Amino acid sequence: MTYYEVIGVSKSSSQNSIKKAYRKLALQYHPDKNKSPGAETKFTKINIAYETLKDPYKRRLYDLSLKPKPVSSPVTSTKSYSTSAPQKTTPNPPQNSAPSPKPQKKTT
């Protein structure tokens, strides 16, 4: 449940609308006025939601956190994998870094 749903307003509501809705709910669920079970918990949730939504900076950060995360597409590969046992490979012979000797000319 989003903070907007807790207070009963839309995401595009003005600060004034949020404040009005908060005051109405706070009065309705205040522990001194409402002794029903769960009223205090509801009142706490309303206060937490309002503390975020009343501040434009906190509200913006909260709205950004609500944006759905892009779903990454499954990785496709053209490489096929074998389920058989791995093949043994022989290591390449070491490469000499010294230049090969020049062939000698034969004299006739």
C-alpha cells in the first residue's frame, strides 16, 4: 500500500488536498478519539505517510522510488552448450621468443 493510498488521495493531488485528507483521517483515527483495535496503528501509518508527502523534496524521492523497475529481457545467446563431459585439451607448446636462425647458404 502506497502513502497515497494510506491517506486516500491520488498521486497527482495538491499539497492542500493531501493536508485536508490527512487532517480528516488523523482526527478519525486519533487514539484519544478512537479506541477501536487497530486505530493507533492506522494513525501511525497516516502520520508516516503525511510526513513524507507534505515535504516536496521527500515526496519527489518517494515518487521516484515508486517507479516500476524495467524488466530485463532474458539473455539470449547463439552459443550452444553441451551437457556432455568436458573434452581434454592439450596445451600449446611454448613459443620461443628468440628469432629463428638464418638458413645457411650452400656453396657449390
